[in-house]
Amino acid sequence: MISENIKEIRQEIEAACSRAGRSKEDITLIAVSKTKPVSMILEAHNEGIADFGENKVQELVDKYHELPKTIRWHMIGHLQRNKVKSIVDKVVMIHSVDSIRLAEQIDLEAGKINRVMDVLLEVNISGEESKYGFTADEALEAFEEIGRMPWICVKGLMTVAPFVENPEEVRIYFKKLHQLYIDMKCKNIDNVSMNALSMGMTGDYTVAIEEGATMIRVGSGIFGIRERK
Ligand SMILES: *Cc1c(COP(=O)(O)O)cnc(C)c1O
């Protein structure tokens, strides 16, 4: 089932890319494996998926130790400052930087291990109350401040769109995030490092690709629906 799902998603990615005049090599499919067992992750890894996303530190750390080191882990969930230390040596990217204080902590812990951490700034582009992330205005300011931190490299932006039935309804938010990303790239002297736009999940990743996503985070579309704990 997992292999068929992945095959289908890869076809959808390719179709969305061709509609948008983009190359499929420019899209990284991140398999969001939260709540799913290591056996399923291995199955996806055997299908050539290298990038996996988790939203909880303990679960990520446990899976990191159990699974092959060929896996590239992405932290995609809200991160508490006291837990930064446990993941700075394990993840390739933190997508969910939503405050200056969190960035400062990442800078501190990454510095201790002599590693520059790639991060994305999470933007609450729809302005939903329940969501983490900077507002668009805050993100521009935060970008300047975080961009100066020596052990952090801001690679781009991430958002979680509102949950809707029809993915066309969130196109506007993907467009907005893309525009903000362009605005930031213009501001940045060292703009070579800005190359990532993490947006799109199972229900809306094709729309996200049409609007410029370079990373899509797909969970249930690959592993099946998650059971509520
Ligand atoms: C769970 C999650 C996803 C994947 O959601 P699906 O709808 O299952 O594809 C993507 N991004 C974040 C931040 C998540 O927490």
C-alpha cells in the first residue's frame, strides 16, 4: 500500500510540476511519519524516500536511534526551547522556528556542536488563532534578526494552511507565502541560501507545488490516516 501511495504521489507531483512549468527535481517530498511505526518508515525508505518529518521531539529521537542513518529527519512541529538540545545533532532542518527566543536557543545549541543549523521560519499566513508562527510582518523583522545569528542559516519559510475540503481555498495562502518569500529574498544580501518553501500537505500539495513549494510534507497520503490517541 505504501509503495502504491508513493508512486501515485510522485505522479501527482510530476503532473503539478508540468502544469506549473517546473521541474520535479525541485520538489522534495517529505514523508510525515508521526504516530507511524518504524516498519512503515522503512518501507517508505526502501521506496527511495530519504526525507522524513516528525512533530514531536521524543518520537523523532526514538526513531532516529532505531532507523538507518541514511534517513534525513525534519522537525516540523512546534518546538520547545528546552528540547532543542536533543535534536540539533539529529535533524537536517527545523521547519518550525516561530519565535526569536527559539532561534536564539537553536543558535546556542548548534554552536556548542559546531554545526550551522538550517531552519525555516514558520509563518501563520492565514492568521488562524490556533496556529503557531510569525505574522508576515513579524517574519520580515525576525528574518533580519535571525539571519545575523552565526549558527543558524535561514533557508526559507514554512506554513500550515487551514484545513479545508477544497484545496483551491488555500491557494491564496500559498500565493501569499510565496510572495513573502520573494520579498525576503530581495532583502537578503546573502540570498543564495534562501531556497526553500515548505508548504502543502496530503490535501493540498498539488496546489502548493503550482504556487511554488519546494518541500511538501505528506503524511496520511503515504501512510494512511492517523488514529487519534
Ligand atoms: C501532520 C503534519 C503534516 C502532514 O499532514 P497530512 O495531512 O497527513 O499529510 C504536515 N505538516 C505538519 C506540520 C504536520 O504536523
